[in-house]
Amino acid sequence: MSELLYGSTRGTGGKVTASQAILKGLADDGGLFVPEEIPALPMSMRELASLSYQETALAVMRQFLTDFTEEELRACIDGAYDDKFDTAEIAPLREADGAYYLELFHGPTIAFKDMALSILPHLMVTAANKNQIKNEIVILTATSGDTGKAALAGFADVPGTKIIVFYPKDGVSPIQKKQMVTQRGANTFVVGIHGNFDDAQSSVKAMFGDGRLKAELDAHGCQFSSANSINIGRLVPQVVYYVYAYGRLLGRGAIADGEEINVTVPTGNFGNILAAYYAKLMGVPIGKLVCASNENRVLFDFFRTGAYDRNREFILTSSPSMDILISSNLERLVYRIAGNDADRDAAFMRSLSETGRYELTAAMREGLADFAGGFASERETAAEIRAVYERTGYVLDTHTAVASFVGRKYRETTKDDRKMVIASTASPYKFTRSVMEAIGGQYDGMEDFALADKLAELSGVPVPAAVEEIRTAEVLHRTVCEISEMETVVKSFLGV
Ligand SMILES: *Cc1c(COP(=O)(O)O)cnc(C)c1O
């Protein structure tokens, strides 16, 4: 197989190997790494349909990560998709209410970020060995909730790595906080800050860009890396479950070979839906990619008008992991529809950072034809949870409900009746309060774990181990600091 190299969306400069792109995360010019071309599926969908999740992962990831040997990839996959997931299927497809819900929440933190963050540490350590990096890899992350815990779970006790997570002390849900502060693993550090997510994120970015700090760390045998969703080591593993989902539908006779399906994805940073697009480009028969937003509908407006405009109010919703106004991974799509023209992409991104806005040309807008956009208000999201529950007994989380509503509306308004797969990105147990209130009832004064028990009665789905474990788990991380102290805290953890 010839080697697939990666270049930056903003530069015409040097290309790097897949392992180098994973280690670097972001290109030096601030652009995102993209493969020179999207590889094709290595075998027919009929053949892929007979493979397990792990075998599908190997077949797909080999096409992208060509400087990893088959043995290396196998070891990464086996280390990631094991009994940390509560089902051997890893990503089961559940038919309910006229759609297929692709459940991506069976991993250790019951949200879809586990699909990528359980394998990223293995890819990163393998990549470090391959590139003769002797330093310890230090993952530095700011989180608004979900990413932090999924990264902690992925990197805990992985030899050759440490992970430091900063979260806004008063800005995450009680269950999210408990998930993080009870994290085991001698290489994990969790710190609350007096500040909001943006404060945490800005300080983390400043540390990444600080040459003096880099040199100090290097002298102590460590270097920073990022588990951020723009890393191709997170994107590539996400392509797998769209291939797998199509295979399952084919395998159970729900579709004919070659029949196109549609996919609706609840979207924030545009990583998950971009992976679905890459699956389509590889040859999976996917028709429309429906991009579902909550009330932060910047992407809906983008698909409707061709203008990306972040100059708007930031709205806190019941689907917080989609409360995003700068959708980082969209840059990879913009680059592609600009004809892989790095100069044009760089000009758009400059305009975004200077004015908060850019507008596609008419020709570029034609490149968006594979996509449709939609959004759900808070009221529509809650009504969707209730309606699906009442009709079928199946309970959706708030993020999945946004997609479910948007997918349904898409079908009704377009009469496009191709089978619909809905990416189901979190367990309802992660957002128990919003889900229970949507179904109906007042739960003021009831604490979150008691609410989880109520949800179990109502849905017949047992409380997941991920929630049971933290109910009584010991708090292991008590550090809290000011924003100005973050660098000092990092250095003291690392003994620098
Ligand atoms: C992160 C997240 C999303 C958004 O995914 P993107 O890849 O950022 O578009 C949706 N739902 C849940 C539950 C998430 O954690």
C-alpha cells in the first residue's frame, strides 16, 4: 500500500506521516491536518458486513494510518474496544420509531467521545515510539465536561503518558464533576479553576504556544500533546462506526446492497459528521448528511446561506456538548470545497478570526450539496424525548433528541424516505435531569443519583456501571486554583 501523507489546510508546505500528524495535533501554521486524498474502502460492503467492530476498525484505519503496521493497529484496537464497553457490539444499532439509532455511548464514560478517546492514547504512544520520541507525552486539556472525562478514562495508566485536565469549578454538572474528581490512575491530574471554560481554554492554549515552557519540559523529559477533537487520531476512529452501521443494516437485511441511507448527526465541533462524510467519500452508500444543531444554530445558518457568522449570542442549552459557536472541524470541509486550496482556506479563517465571519462563493456552495442542516429549539428537543418515549418506551438523551427531531423534520419536509441512521451520542443517564423533566415531572430537590434510579424504573434500562461506580467512589482530586496559577500547577505536577 502506498503511503498516505497529511498536509495542513492552511499551508502548501511539508507533508507529514499519519503518526506525525497524530503527535502534532495541529499543524504549525494553525491549520488542520487533512489526508492528501480520502482512501477507498478496502473491500466490498458485503464483505465488510460480516466483520466485527474491531475487524471493521482495522480495515478502515489501515487505509488512513498507513505508517502503522497491521500488528500495531491491531494492538491499538484491541486495547481500546474491549470490555470497557458494556456490549460486544461496541456500537449497537437500535431500531425505534422509524429510524435507526446508532448507540455510540456504550464506552466507559457513556458518551460518544469514548469511541475515539479510548483508542487515541494507544495511537499516540505507538506514534511516539515510531518517531523515536523518548519524552513522556503530557496531555493538557481544558474541558466543559465530556471531553475531560473521556480523555482521562482513555489515558489513565497508559505507560509513557500523563494527563492534566482543567475544568471550570462551578461550570459542569454534578455528575460530570464527580466523574472527573474520582478518576483513578497515577498519571491523572484533575484541577478545578476559578473561572469559566474559555478562561481554562485560553490558558491551556497559551501554555501550548510557550517556547520557554516547552524547553523547560523537554529538559525534564516531557512534552505536551493534545487530545482535542481536531486531532486526526480522533477523526479516523469515528469513520469506522459509519462503515459498521451500514454493514449491520445490510447484514440484517434492512437494506439492499448499494442502497443509500441518510445519516443525521447532532453537531457541535463538526467532528462526528465530518467522519460520516469521510465514510461516504470512502464509498459507503450514504445519501444526505443531515447536520443537527441546537439553538446555537450557526451551522444551520451556514448550510442555508453559505455564510458562517459567529457574531451572535451564545446560548446555554440542555445539550451543552453542542453549545459551540466556532466549529473547528468545519475547516476541513471548507478546505475541500475550496478545491483543496490552502490559500483560500487560510483567507476564510483569517476573516473568521478578525471579523467573526466569512462567506462562501456560489461555486463553493455547490460543494455543500451532500449536506442538509436543521436545528431544534429547547422546546422541540424536550417534546421529541417525550414523544419517542411515549410511542416506543425508548429514552433519548438531549443531544440525540436534537438529531432525532431534525432527522424526522428532514424526512417530513423533503419526502426523502431513504433509511435514516441517527448518531446517538450520549446515554440518557448522562443528562438525567433534563431527560426526566422532558418526559414529565418536577424533580426539584431530588439529587441526580436518585433521579437515575427513577429513570431506570421508567425506561427498563439499568443504571450504567459508569454511573453506579461514581455514586460511592472516593474523591481523589481536590486541587482548585486561580487562572493565573495554572502554569505553576502544571509544573508542580510534572516536577519541573
Ligand atoms: C461532543 C459531543 C457532540 C458534538 O460532536 P462534534 O463531533 O463536536 O460535532 C454531540 N453530542 C455529545 C453527547 C457530545 O459529547
